[in-house]
Amino acid sequence: MLRLLRPRAQRSSVRFIRFYSSDIINHATPSIKKEPLSPLGKHLRDAIKLTGPLTISHFMRQVLVNPLSGYYMEGDVFGKKGDFITSPEVSQVFGELCGIWYLTEWMRLGEPKKTQFIEFGPGRGTLMSDMLRTLSQFPYFYKTITDVHFVEASPGLRKMQRVALVKGSEDKDVVRIEGNQHEAPLETITREDGVRVSWHDGIEVVPDQWSFIMAHEFFDALPIHSFERTGSEWREMMIDIDETDESEHNFRIVKSPIPTAMTKTFLSDKKFTTEFKEGDRIDISPDSWGVMDKMAKYLDRNGGTGLAIDYGQDYIQGDTLRAIKDHKIIHPMCDPGTADLSADVDFAFLKDAILKESDVSAYGPITQKDFLQSLGIQARIEQLFRSAKSSEQRKTLLDGAERLMDPEMMGRIYKVLAFAKESGNVKGEPVGFENKK
């Protein structure tokens, strides 16, 4: 997840940062002391010694969600005290307007009698909490919501989400059902308003029902495969042990000497031989395709609508792997498991995944700035400004709005993709996505 870095005196756009590659890793000062190997680092080193260099995809997966000491398995990594700040943590207005967007979609798509939310990678639960608080002001709609389903791997984050959505609850209030060969494990708790909150390992086990899907800063954390054009071939970038005395890091990015199986699997399309030149790099996330395909098929089967909000572009990019720790971008090979790893999202790839095997429509992507403007962010900020009780509150409100909207901060690099199952009698397009199909 890129998130928003702590602001500096001079603005700088994240999109211009040069990320690390094997070409510059070995240019450090000689005889640098290696950083200590963590238990996860030792696990990765032993795996490489046993089977050879790892794909970047495998490395990312281990670093982020390995039960041993994966980054997201440790607890709270969000907000000012964490490593990065997400849009919902910047301002409550973000979640409020996302909730309003879902309300407009419910009306556009026929006002179904029973609905539920499915959120992927819900962080602290702040976004869902803000959306539900806003939507509760519309009783005729809110009474249709039966469930909130979180797709979340981290036990620590599940606890934080429970605290955010079920005020005053304790761990003992959660009903846990052990999984078996016929049923997936389930954790669930019911709010005072009757909405059930449940946690799952994947959308495959979420009960069928007309749904609102949210994937906010989710796809950027899914593993990528990275490739470099070498002569007439593509070579995959791999993670190897760095035993030199030229770098403090224990791992380095290297180029495979021959095409890998993944090269042949993902780069057989003609465009990869005609549209790229020597030295070009591209990042591909098969995991992103797989998850988006499942989202689309779920909506195709049950009805519903969704948003994917993340940083990236509407085309393939390369060399976008990055690591963030303490609100700063660091070397991605630095002490694995202690920093967030992420990569830019290819929204064109996600749209292809939606459209290839479902009848779900896709819209956009549009910029976060355009999305929030279409939902009336200025009017909402003015309303909150008038009701603020102190100059500090007013400043915080305006600063948050600027960070969400400023093209040099989150307004442009963050994109919003909408998707919906539309029946024949649906008229119009989603709010903010007019003529963006």
C-alpha cells in the first residue's frame, strides 16, 4: 500500500520516485555491515538456499502475510503512529461520500430489499464505520443491510475492526465456528443495530446475497511478478541472497538468466513483443486478476455494485515495487517484514478481469479528485467547517480535504474504478462515471 506519506515542507509527487533495481543495488560503499537477520529473513534465506531465487510475488507474500512475522500480521500499521496514512484516516468525509455513492447505486439498481457489504483489506475498519454511520441516517435504505463481511487475513487487524464497528465489544463476544472439510472457519458478531459483522479468508466463502463491494487500497498490496525486456526475450526479476560486502541488505533483486515459466505464462500476447524495447520493465499481478475475477463473478451471480480505489494507472507499468516504513520510502530489501511492500495497480488489467468472464459492467477509472467532487465534497466540507467548534478542528478539516483532493498528493495518483451488475431496465450510469464506461 502506498498510502499518504507524512507531508514535508516541499511537496513532491510519489509518482516521480525512482525505485530500486538490480542496476543500482551494488553501487553502495564497500564493506558495509549487514543488517541483522530477523526470523522471517532467516526463513527467506533458507528457502532461497534450498530452491534458488524467489519470484518477487513469493517474496511479497511472505513479507506481508507470513504467520511467522509478516508485516500485516503484527497489528496496527496505519495512521500517524504507523507507517502510512490511508484516505479514511485523513478525513471522515472520504468514508461518508463513499457511503453516499453506494446509496445512489442502490437507487439506480432497483432498491433491492436485502443488501450486504463486502470489504477487502479493511484496515482499522475506519472506512466501513464512517460509511455505516452516514448510511444510518437513511433508514429506508439502512434497514436493507443485513451483514458486513470483511475479507481479512490478520488476526490483529480483525480485533481492531471489531472495536471500530461494535463499540464496547470484547473478544469473548465474537462467535467462532471452527472450519472443517465441508465448511470454512467463521468469526461473527452482531451490532446493536442488528447488522452482523463477519470475517472470512476469501470471497469464496461469503454467503450469496446482493452486495456492495469495497476494495480500498487492497490491490496495491497483492503480489506482482516483474519482468525486464532483454534482447528479444523477457526475463523475470527475482530475489536472491546478497552475500557481498557492498550492501547492508541480505537480499537483492537479480535478473533470471533464462525465461521462467511465468514469463511464458504471462507474456505470450503479441503486444509484449511489439510495444516494448530493450530494458523496459513491466509488473503483472496474477493475484489481482484472480481476486477481481471472483468479485465480478460474485456480483454476476448475486447482483450488486463495487468500487476499487487505489493508486496506479490505466495501463501497465514497471519497476513500481516500493517499501514504506515510518512514513518514508525505503529500500524494498530492507529488513523484510518491518515495512509495507506495494506496487502500482494496473486498472486496465482489472477491467479486463471484470469483463472477460462476466456480464458485470466496468466504469473508469477516474481520479479520486473527480470522484469526490462528483459527490459534493466541497459542500460537505463547508457544512462541517461551519459546525466546527475550534480553529484547530477547522484547520484539520481543511488540511484533510486538501490532501484528498490535491493532484500533487492523493487527488490524481489515486484512481477509482466502479463495477456493477446491471439488468436490462437500469437507466443511467454510476454517479461520477457518466460516459466513463
